[in-house]
Amino acid sequence: MARLPLKVTLLTLHDCHLCDHARDVISRLGRERPVAMEEIAWDSPEGQRLVQRDGIPFAPAVYIDGGFVAYGRISEGALRRRLGKREGARRWLHWHRLP
């Protein structure tokens, strides 16, 4: 049975090195399972609604399937642990850094 894509929303700013890092982390996760990523600009009306609702102090912010997950420098290990708990799958926990 095919896995449904993980819906990831990334709240970003223009010229943001932490946002670039978050894109890289999500891209690596996308090598292991389907990921549908949407980017929302921090200063857009929708972005500001999320910032205010969730109290996000700075970009980037990551949402998975509509739920707030993290902001700032995104830890790949922490994100994998969270996905593993959420899905009950140990496959997210074992990883190695790709070149």
C-alpha cells in the first residue's frame, strides 16, 4: 500500500539561512517517504495568522499535517523522533547524515 505524502508547511522569510537549512532537512526526509511541501511567506496574511496564533518568535516554522512542530534552527534528529512517535515507526529514528 502506498504511503500518503507527509504534508509539510514551511513558514519562511526571504534570504533566511535558517529557512534554507529547514528546506534541506525536509528534502532529506523526502528521500525516505513522500513529502508534499508548501511554503508560506512569513509576512503574508496567512503567515502572520500562523505567527500570531502559535506565538512563533522567528522564522522558519514547520507544520506537519497542519500541526505546529518547530521553529528556528530545525533539528533533523528531533524532527525524526517526533515523526517516529507520531507514526509509531522506528524507521524515522535510525539515520545517518548524507553527504
